[in-house]
Amino acid sequence: MAAKCNTAGAMPCDLTRDVCQLKESVRSQGKQLGRLVRHMKMGCKKPPNQSTLKGLNPCLPCFKPDFLYHLGMDTATTNFPKVFGDVRFVCMGGTPGRMERFAYRIMKDLRLKLSPVTTLRNMADGHRFALYKVGPVLCVSHGMGCPSISILLHELIKMMHYAKCQNPVFIRIGTCGGIGIEPGTVVISSEALDCKLNPCYEVIVQGKIVQHCSKLDQCLAQELQSLANPCEVDFETVVGKTICADDFYEGQSRLDGAFCDYTSHSKTAYLLGLKGNGVVNFDMESTAFAALTKRANIRSAVVCVSVIDRMNGDQIRACPKSLSVWEKRPQELVSRYIRKVLLDEVNEAKKVKDVPARCVGGESEI
Ligand code: R2B
């Protein structure tokens, strides 16, 4: 239909129609502009048409919309590729406060800015978890224990899938109980073991036990360790096995729970046995975290700071100041890792740009 330029003397219904057409044209231009800006931001690469995740539920396409209940989002009202398509790192820790502090830290470390009157927004409206997005980094709280982190991971993995994310890396940054290591030491988990010392995460599905492998990405653990050079950071870092318990007290052989049917002697023997098997810490989420990320073809790592040496006691008596200093240590390491990956990519892109035109195509003139 030809556009009407002169609306003088037009009937009100013509005017309404013209206004509608104009609005529609502005809207579609806005959309096109948005697409172009995103295209430029991605270095003029074509946006991917699917995520790199694998092995997901084949029935997902049937859920239209799909509600991510605990995150308070759904595929009908959130444009996942637009909002989350650039996510490269998903960092998870126990409490909302710690993850908010981490989000502000990453913002500073990546030199990203908010306008002075704005604060970072918790994007999860489900009131169970807190979720902050800082450029390519998601900072999410996961609560305590495997059931909690497993619910979150199901929904975050679907989010990554709907957003068509490319090779996102998941890292848990948390606290843990050390076994024979100084409080304040950072532990990079080499493996996540269940309490029977098996590298597996067990779930009961339709009444039957199903086991999923909970081995972690060794290369990622090594990359993280390489950034913990004692000349550059002022804390100790160790790599070792992590035991994931379903309970804080009896499940970790503590003597100070409401119930305790064992002795101090058997506790010490148990911890020494673990130590002899290369176990350096206890946490409560690593097997579910490792298994679910592995199933989705996601590289993942667990980096926790120890708040107690369980060889010396059970109660966490460290003062708030020490706890606050220690909580920043895994964050420091993970921030270094994120910056390194992003910087390497920028340098790589620069190299590609700098290749003389005559070399492109595999042949160079002498
Ligand atoms: C570490 O700290 C919590 C228990 O206090 C739990 O989430 C864990 O793994």
C-alpha cells in the first residue's frame, strides 16, 4: 500500500491507520537496528542458530512457552537470545549476597559501567535464587545442597539452550570444609566424589537409582591453577578431590550436630582415611554440579575456599573479617580466568584482522 504523505483533510480513521502504519514501520526499523548492533557486537559473525549444549531433553521444543519457574522467567515473555545470548561464564555460589558482591567485582574488573543512579538488578523473579548479569558473566546464587543446585542447573541449562549460548563455562565459587589444609586455602576440585568415594551423582528416577558421572574438566582445573601463581596472589591454592555430602553434620562426621552416634576417635580415623585417598575438602553441591554440567557438554570447575580445617574441629569460629577476606579468594581466581579468556580472544581477533590481505586464502606472495 502506498504511503500517504499529505494527511490534510483526511478522515480520522485514515489518520489512525496512518499512525498505526508509521508506528509499525518505526518498530520494524528499531528491530532491524537492534539486529545490526548485535551483529556488530559479535564481530560481524552471524548469530548462531543453536547453542553448543548437548544431550538435552528432546521434548523441550514441545513446551511453548517453557516456564523456568524458580527463575521467574519464561520463553514467551523473555527473549532469551537477546537477553542472555552473549553469556560466556556462569558463576554460582551459595548466597545471594556473595553473588551480588561478585557481580559488582566483575563489573569493576571488566571495566563495565552502570549509570551512577542505577544498581545491578536481580533478574530472577522466582524469589528462590538471585541472578545478576554483568556483560558476558552471569552471577547466580544456588542455595545449599544438591537438590537446590540441581533445580537451578536444570533451569540455567535450559536458559543457555534457549539463548543459543556458545560454549558457556560454569564455575562454582563457594566455601568448604578443608581436610588437613589451612583455613583460607583455595581448593580447585579435581574430582567430585559422593560419600562412598565414587565419582558419581545418584538420583532416584521413577523408583530406580540412576548414576551420572561427576568427573570435572581437568584442563579447566589446570587453567585455573595456572592463574594461582603464589608470586601473583597472596593465598595458597591446592588441587584435590572433593567429597560432596548431603548433610552438614552427621554426613560430614561432625561431633556437634543435634545427633551423633559415633566417637571423636572414629571421626578422626574417617577423616584420615579420606585424606589418604587424596580428598582435601567437603562441600554439598559438587557432584550434582559436575554431573549436570557434564551431561549438557558444559565445561565446569569448582573453586572453593576452606573456612575450617576439619582435622582441628567442627565449629566454624573464623571472624567475619577473615570470612570476608577469604570469600574474595575464589572470586579473584575466577575473575583472573575470565579476564584472561576474554583478553586472549581480543588478541586472537586482532591477529586475524592484522593478517595482510595477500596472505588470506592460504597463499602469500614473496
Ligand atoms: C558450603 O557451605 C554450605 C554449608 O554451610 C554448603 O552449601 C557448602 O557446600
